[in-house]
Amino acid sequence: MSLEIVSSGLRSEFAERWLNYLWRRARSPEFIISVLLVVVLAFLVLVPVFNLTCRTLSWAESDARISPDAVPGRFTLNHWQRLLAGRLFMRMLWKPLNHTLVTGGVAAGIALLLGSMLAWLVVRSDLPGRHWMRSVLILPFVIPAFALAMAWETLFKSPLAGGRPGVFQSLFGAVPPTWLSYGPVPIIITMIVHFYPFAFILVSSALVAVDAQLEEGARLLGASHWMIIRKITFPMIAPAFLSALVLTFGRTVGTFAIPYFLGGPVRYDTLSTMIFRNLSLGLEANGYILAVILILLASLVLYINSRLLGGSLRRFEIIGGKGFKTNIASLRQWRWPIFLLVGAFTLIAAVLPIGLLAYQSLMLVDGGYGLDNLTLHYWLGRMDPDLAFGSPGLFRNPVVLGGAWNSIRLAVLGSFICAMLGVLIGYFVVRNPRSWISRFLDQVSFLPYLFPAIAFGAMYLSMFAVQRGPMPALYGTFTLLVLVSVIHRLPYSTRTGASAVAQIGQELEETAELQGASWLKRFRHIVLPLASSGAVSGMMVTFIGIMRELAAIILLYTPSTRVLMTVAYRFAEEDIPQLSNALILLVTVITILGQLVIWWLGRGRLARLQERKL
């Protein structure tokens, strides 16, 4: 009997200690903030996906024109049946899906090959000027995709699609073939130019870590350069290569601006452009179904990537504890010819589009390429009813100035919030890797990467177009643009934040905790300052993305919340290419200047921290 009493007492004491531990943890700022992040991310990431899917399975008020039996809010499979098995299947789903896979797949494959070759030349060869060429080669990725589409149209604009001739017709006196002006060929080429830097960055990072001793050993055994690349170098960078292919394909299939402007005149629609057209026409259910299909397509691609790299990854290990050596391959007599070839490609891909847009923004009349047709009217001119439908120049245009203010404050506010969230989520992911909260935050914060931008905008349109409980309708507000920008870019800032926190020794926090510092004080005075590099990197990436973003907000902006990219889009729609191109140049300049300012502020912060250490 006494043993039972002792055992019962021990159980009671254990239960009491466990309850006290849970109570203390539940009251800790760390736990409260982590749970709050779980709720916020679930609401802003998971709920929109669920709501988007539900909207495809219920009648809406506008569906009365489709079926007399439509009862708003009632469950139905009619929308899916009409799109998958009805007369709309071929025109609205099959052809756009086929076009998406063709353009996205071909562009991703060629962009990967091009980016990989350039990465090897810059990282592992003695190519002249390779240090400065690394920065120049990524410029096409900084330039908005919209700009590349406009530059191609300037080069090969066909009078068959309306408007004045492009550079090709002005120089050669012949109309360019339609397949070169619009359709899959220009879409694929411009996608390659825009996305090869993405593959270049991923592959070059892996090539830096390849131990050259393995290649030297193979060379001593008589292996040729091609065999070394095929049998040693490529297998070692296979994870980065496959990831670059999958991630690039995920980007290309969700691109909106390039297929919209280069495919629209010949009705060459992809899933992203078809989503926009359906939602613009009020066919919400069709647009939402296409958005779901696009999300599933992107998710399937990433799943395939994880399966290809699944199992034991030890076969891909290339950095060990036996020393590490890098080696630069000699290009010998091909050194300068390859330099000239890469330099010419860089000029065509990075400099020519900007030059074309700048020149066209100075044309008084579109299509006149003579020097006597140059003017600053579209930059500084006053209202003239004979030019641009009476729109004044950029720096006198209230619409442009308002859009510039919205763009700058959206990019600054969104990048700051996104960077802080990235460091905070990265902290919980790194410090508590086995916690279900950490795993949830890690996985859900990455989910927005699966959503193509136009599908992401459709999700938020379906979620916040009307009031839901205490949450007011946010459509048409600046707050909605901030939410979309932050959540859509969260995967990038979370990864940079986690990388920065992982470099901070946990003993620093443990020492401060022994001195009585609270978690908030430790995070504010130790983690956040030391993670400044990750926060700055997250801000730079997010600032660039928000400034040149069009697809994610094209469905959500209103006249009071328009930004520079949406204003440029409207000018292009109204066939005022001079103002549209001038705006794109303005966006590019603001993006580069903002990136430099963020980098300068971050460098100053890091310098002050270094001085304190000394």
C-alpha cells in the first residue's frame, strides 16, 4: 500500500512539474511569437489556397448567366465539368497548358545550359575579365521581364499587329515574319535571356565548391577535358543542376508579362495569360480553376525534383575534411575568342534591351528612328493633345509621380517587413529544428514559392475581395499590395535569414540568458544585429522583386494603388510605347539605386559591429 502511495505521489509530482513547464513556456515571448507566426502564415498562405479551391466548387452570383440553376454559395462541380469535359476544354485549358509546357520547358532547358556554360567559364576558367563579367551577366534578371518583352517588340514589331514598324523593318525595309515577332519563338528567346542568370547563379555557387584535386587526378590518368566534365564535374554538381532546372522551369511556366505581350497579338495564350483574361472578363470560376492547375503543375515539378534527389545524398558530397583545392582551367588559344563571344552576348542580352528602350523613349513619333525625331517630351514635356493622348512627360505626370511614390513605399515597407519576418522565422527554424512549430513555419513559409505570381494574385483576389468575419474587404487598398508582396517574397528572406542565424553561436544567447536577459532582449541585442547580413540580403532580394513585380498585383491594384509597373502596363496597352519604355527605365534605375542604398546601409551596420568587436 505504501508503494502505491509513493508511486502516486511521484506521478503527481511529475505531472505538476510538467504542467508548470508548459505554463512557463506558454507565457514566454518566444512561444507566443512562434504561435502567432503559425496563425498568421496559416491565414495568409493556407487559407487562400483553400478558399481558392472552394470558389471553384461553388456557385457565385455572376454564374446566373451560365446556368439558371445557379444558387450562390451552393456546392457544384459544374465549373470543373465545363472546363475539363466541355467545349471550353480545348481552347481554354488544353492549348494554354500545351503552350505553357512548350515555352516553359524549352526556355528552362536552354537557359540552364547557357547559364551552366557561362558559370563554368566565369568560375573555373581563365576567361579575361571574368570577375567583372560575373556582375554584368546577371543584369537581365534585374531588368523586369516586361522590359525584355517591350525591347523585343521594338526590334521586330510587325505592322500586321497594328502600330508603326520596328527596328528590323526600318533598317531592312522588309516586314519581319510573324513567327519572329509574336508567338512561341520570341517568348522562348526572351525567357531564356531573362532566366539564364538564375541558372548561372545556382550553378556557379556549386562549381565554386568542386574540389579540383579530383579533376587533376583524372587528368593525370589521361582523361580528356570533355570526359572530366562529363564523368566528374557534372555528377558532383548534379543537385544544383537539377534544382536549377526545376526552379527555372517553375519560374518560366508562371511568367505573365512576356507571353502576354509577345503572344497576345496572335492569341498564343499560356495558363498565366488565360487566368488574367478570364478574371478580367468576370469569368472568375474559370480563372480560379486555371490558377489551381498552375499551382498543381508547379508543385508537381518540385516534387519530381525532390524524388530525383531523394534517398541518400552522400553520393553528392564534394566538400570533406581532407583539404580543398580549386583549379582554373586554361582556355589556351580559345581564351580571347571566347571572351569576345561572351562579351558580345552580354551586350546583346543586358545592354541592348536597355539601349533600345531608352532610344524609343526619346522618339517624338514611334517608328521614326532618325535623329531629327528625338525629343525629351515623354520625359519632361507638358500636356499636348497631339501626343500620347494628351499625357504629359514622366516627371510632369501626376499618375506617374503617384505610381512612383506607391512603388517606392511598397518596396521599402515590403522588403523591411519581409526581411524581419525572414530573420524571425529563420531563428525558430534553426534553433528548434525538431519542434512541430519550426517544421510548420519552415514548410509553410516556402509554399509561396510554389505559387506562380498570377495564381498568387488570384488567390488573394478570391480571399480579400469581400469581408470575411472581422477581416474587412482589402481589395483596392495599399495594405493588400503589402500583404501580397511580403508573403510572395517570404521564401527568399526566410532562407537568407535562416542562413544568417545558423552562423550565430548559441552560446552567446546562453551566456546572456545566464545573466538574466529575457528572450526579447537577447533577440534584439544579439541575434538581430549579428544577423544583419541575412536581413540585408533578404531586403535586397525582396526590394528588387517588388519593384519589378507585375503579375502578382495585376489583378489587385486600383487607380489609387497603382505602381510604376502597372502604369507602364497601361501605357503599353494604350499603345504609348515611349512613356511605357521610359517608365521601365525609371523602374530599373530606382531598383539599382535602392539596392545600392540597402547595401550601403547594411555595410555601415556591419562595420559598426566590427568596430565594437575590436
